Amino acid sequence: MPPLEATELRNYTVRRRERTVVVTALAVASALVVLMALGFWAFFVHALSDPAGPGLVGMRIDGDAVTVKVGQCPQDRVRRVEVWDGDAERLVWRGDQPLTEEGRGGLLPLWGGEAYRASSPAGQPSELPKALDVTIDHGPEYGASEVFDIAEVRGAALPPGSYWTRDGVRTAGQLDGIPDCGRSVSP
């Protein structure tokens, strides 16, 4: 390579410096994009797994009577409850618009057609599926659901007014105390 003149040397140095600035800017911009993507991912994971959202669902079986209780805030109202066969993924029963205040407040008898404005089908199956997937709709904002192992629910020793949940035995009051209903917490 022949020796460079002063102007060529200056131009070469300027181009090299410009390249260094561009490469550094691209590296910083790439790092910022990755950090922002990770931040958005963390935000959405936190938002979707927020425990202040829908409440925990509990179930109890007394003979042939199957009842679920969903934890909810006092202003929330149940619109629909659906029961799905957890293994076959088919709808077993549905109740729309509970008629009682207890029903609208989350205490829901399953297969109790008289407790709902509409239900389908009306009768409880002679033998419950091994797993029941219960979905409770509170409206367009949210709902709650839980899959129950029927043998596990039947095997639980439940005191009166208590329900089997994935977190163990809970009372109706404990279930209603789980969602954050905008209460202020004092130290």
C-alpha cells in the first residue's frame, strides 16, 4: 500500500471515526430494544398473573349436591357458570343469570336449574366425570375457572361452609377475601 497523503489520511481517520460512532450507536440501540422487550414481557407476565384479579374457586360435594363458591368482590355479579368434562372437553351443564343474591355473589349450586334464569341440560349426570372444569363468568371484564379432581373433592374432610380449592380447604369468607377489591391496607 502506498503512503497516504495528509488529506487522505485525515479522510480515512474521519471515516473510521464515523464508522465507530455508527457501530456504537447501533449496539446501544439494539441493547435498548432488547431491554424494552424484556420490560414489556415482564410487565405482561406480571399483569396476567396478578393475584388481585379473579378469585379462587372452591367446590364441595354433599351426597348428590355439588356446589361451587368463587371468591369475588361485593360489587361483582356472576352472569354464567359452565361445567365441562375435564377429560372429554365437552360442556356438561350451564347455568345463566343466578336468581338468588347468594348465586350472584358467587355461591353456585350446580345442576340446580331452579336457581338460574336458564340452564342446560337440566339434569345432573348419574356419575360425575373424573375431572370437572368449572368456569364462572362475571361479565366482559373477567371470570374465574378451576379444574377439580372429583375423587379429591369427595375425599376432603370439609367442615360446614368450607370448600376444596387448589390451595386447600377455605371458607366462603376466605375465598371472598382473596381478590383485591380496592380496599386500602393500613400499616
